[in-house]
Amino acid sequence: MNLRTRCLTSMFTIGLAGCGGGSGPSSSATQTVLDNYATNLFAAYSDTVTDEVAFKATVETFLAAPTEANLAVARTAWLASRAHYMLVEGARFYDGPIDLDPPNHEAAVNSWPLDEAYLDYTTTDGVIDDTSGIINNPSELPTIDVAGMDALNGKLSDSNISDGYHAIEFLLWGQALAAVGPGTRPATDYQPGGPRPNVDRRSQYLRTAVDGVIQHLTAVRDAWAPGATYRTTFTSGGKASLGLILTGLGKMSKGELAGQRLDAPYQSKSRRDQHDCFSSETLTDYTRDAQGILDMYQGHYGTNTTGPGISTLVAAADSAANDKLVATLQRSIDLMKAIPAPFEASIVGADDAVGRTSIKAVVTSLRAQGDQLATAASSLGLSIVIPDAN
């Protein structure tokens, strides 16, 4: 999530306008879909916690022996640690456990873009400034702990990001100073006696940032656990909860993925506006997001490849609308995979260049699927609003 949008989640209850023209699915069919959705999310967020705990072990190995080889392993593990999280970002944008504000776990987990100078030293025109950032200014955060890092997240501006996946990404890769490719932070940044000061604080900051992600994802997982208050309320919400699911998928498609994540860097041609600008792994994330939207619509996750999902209900109400939507969802995935890597190379150049035309095609498809998700809601007797931007 771009931190700029974190206060807009309260709009989603306005977008859910209630019942439309049709009677909608039966209560038993609705209940089955809601139960499956909650089961899938509990499994997914459980996996995200497991992923991050495994990643923490890799980080600890690196910090104990900060070599280039161990840094490379930690970088690979960082990308793996996000795999399950990206598949359920469609469970956002309806004041659910992930982004209910407060505490807004999503903002503490996945905010971007990040101002490097807010966290650590920076390099400008080949000149290193070792005085910038929280790490190099102990007075800003005397005790490095999760609560303190959370309090500094977005404190002065949207780009003042102090924790989450992308803070960790920056601490592993460093600034991406070249036009194309990842950052090249050396392992010596974590070696006692190395060329950069505040090695102990940098190491502790990296360790604590990982702890913060684990803490926030655990809270989201627990909200979807069997018997948890939120899960019980959600699964007993009937058609209103179906509307929330479709609102989340529609806004993730049209406002977030098409708008914030793809069209914003397409318009600015700035690599800093992409999701994973330090690791240059943006397209991996975006493809996972697109696949996750389709899977969530069909009620799939992990070994559950049969649903039932909302697609089951829409197919019963309007098979043509469901078929069209599933085709568009798959087309968005295929078009995303067709964007030439790395993403930062594709956003520059003339509008008729292959990279930019590929990105534009995905944006168009994702916006169309957002509108089609609203049509799917209508077939269930619901009216939802999916605006162009979050």
C-alpha cells in the first residue's frame, strides 16, 4: 500500500450501497462462500507469519556472519517471504483486519515508496552522507523497538516509512543508484569496523523491522482464526460481506494495482514509484497480486483449488458475466507476465515502446476487471462503487 491512501479505507462502507434489483444467492450458498473465504484467509495469513519467521532465521544468520554470500541468501529469502502475502492483498480496502485504522497493520507492513534518507545513509552524486536517517541519529529512536518504529512510520510525510517489508528491502539492497537493476549495499555495512558507522544500530534495526512484520501479520492472522470476533462477525454478515469481498477485489484491481502500482510509475517514469525499487523485483509482486485476485474470486488458496468462491454465486446468477470476468482476470495475469523485466526499464521511453505499451495494456485490463467486479456484485443483488483511485 502506498502510505498516501491509508486513511481512505473508511470510504468503502459508502461504496457498499446495499441491495440492488435481484434477490441474490441463497443464504446457505452465501454462507458456504463466506466460510471458505475466511478459511482461506486464515491459512494465507498463517503462511505469511511462517514465511517471515523463516526469513528472520536467515537474517539472523546474516547478522551473525555478515558476508556477501549470506547477504545474497537473505535477499532471496526476503522475496520468498512475501509470496503468500501478495496473493491475498485483495482482502483489503473494506476496513478488514489488515487495514482497519487504527492500528492499520498494512501501513506498518507494506507501505511505499520509501525516502531512503529517513532511515539510513544515502549517496548523492557519489558522495555518501553518513549523518542521515534514524539509524544514524540515535536521538530520533534511542531504543530500537517495534513500537518506536511504528510511531515514526509516516510521522512527517507519506514517504517517511520506518518499518515493513520495504524498509527491510532497503536495508538489504540499499539505494538503487543505477537506472536499471537493484541496489548494491555491501555486506560491510553490517560488519564491525567496516566503513559505515552505526553498525550495531543498523543490525538491530533490520532485526527489529522483521520482528515488526511478524507482529503485525500475527495480529491479522489471529483476527481470521476460527472463533475470532472479526471472523465470526464477517461470516455472519450475509450479502453485506459478499459486497465487502467484491469491493476489496475491485479496489485492489482498479485503484491500487492499476492506479497506484502501475499507472503512477508509468506516468512519472520514476523507478522510485514502483513497488520494489531497491530489489528490482517489482514484476514478481505485481504478478502475484494479479494471480491472487483471480484465486480469491474463485475461492482458491493453496491446496484448495475448487472453491467455492464468489464466482460460484455469480455463475449461478449470470453465467455470461462470470465467464467474461474470469477471462479478464486471466488476461490481466497474462498481460502482467508479458511486461519486459525489469519494470524500471519498461516505464521509460516513448509511449509506443514495448515496455510502456505492455504496461498500458495491463492497466486497461485491470480497470476493466474492476468494473466487471461491480457488475458481478449487481448480479448478486448488490451495488458497489469501484472508483479509479484509492
